[in-house]
Amino acid sequence: MAKRYPKMEVKPQLLEEPAVAYGISTRECVMASTVSVDEYFDELIEKVRQDYANL
């Protein structure tokens, strides 16, 4: 008794629009969504202080 598998339809891969808007460089896009290390740790330290204040 042989197993029978349904035929799978092969769909062609489609190319999507790029995530970066036209006219804006990748670097500008990345820099707009990042923070400096100093800013990150300042926020982190502030959150830790708030957590200790709530104890």
C-alpha cells in the first residue's frame, strides 16, 4: 500500500517593494531608528532607579 500525497502547487516568488523609501539612503534610515550608547544606558539607569524607588 503506497502513500499518496496531494500535489503541492509551486508558487513563483514575488519581489516586494524595498523597505527603504526611495530617495533616502539606508544609512539615514538606520540612523533615524537608533540611539547612541550613552542615551541607551542613561535610559536604562533611569529605569533601574525607578524600579528601586518603587521597592
